[in-house]
Amino acid sequence: MTTIAYKDGILAADTQVTCGTTRISISHKIKELTNGIIVACAGGVTDDWYFKRWLAGEQIPKSKLPTKKFEAMAIKDGKPYWYQDGMEDHPVEKGQFYAIGSGWNICMAFMHTGMSAVDAIKATSELDIYTNKRIDFYDTKRKKITYGK
């Protein structure tokens, strides 16, 4: 799993790849699709692959689309949306923040105290074994992805 958060025009995601309870790799989870949508996914690799193709506008058989244990956040036309267990987008209301993934509830609590999306994910990594401190983020104002170190 992973932790992904949106607050104040910043979409942030940790970079940990986990198999079971073992940290196995690093992966940049924030991607720009061919149609300009920015997306970050939490869940299985196969679901991630099909979801991104669908979000980019490809026709994907319904049997291949994610339905359970899959979450994503996307920036479409500068506006944030979240997806959970399906293909329906849910807007993040203006002035609000949101988090998904294994550390979502911890991250939401940190953002509620005033932390940025990036700092909240870093703090979440101290408590959630599926989240690391190496954070990538997309700035909606600058329209730029920054990769963490």
C-alpha cells in the first residue's frame, strides 16, 4: 500500500513498494498521463495499470477495471478528485484536504493539525509500515512534479 494526500494545491505520495509486510522497492507513484491528467494510485500493480489506461481515455473491458482495494487521486483540469473501489470520481471540495492508502487516517489527522500534504506523509511514515519518508509531489500552481530524495 502507500499513502497519498492532497492539500492546498499539492498532491503528494510516498514512494514505497511493499509485498506483504516487506519493503521491497521504490516507485514514483505520481504520473502525468498522455491526456495531461496527473494521477497517483494505491493498490495492486495490475489495477494501477488498467486504471491509468482508462483515465487516459482508453477503452478497457469492464472485467479489467479495479473494483476492490484500489484507490487513486487525480488532478483533472487543475481540480483534485479521489477514487475508491471503482471508477467514479469524487471531487475534493475547495479548501478541503484528503488522503488515501494505508496511512490515510493518520495522514488526515496530521493535515487537520495544519501540516502540509508532504509533511503529513513524512509524519505518517513514522507510524505506518507501508509508508516511507521519500515523498514525491505535484504542485498544481507550478504544474510540476518534484521527486523526493
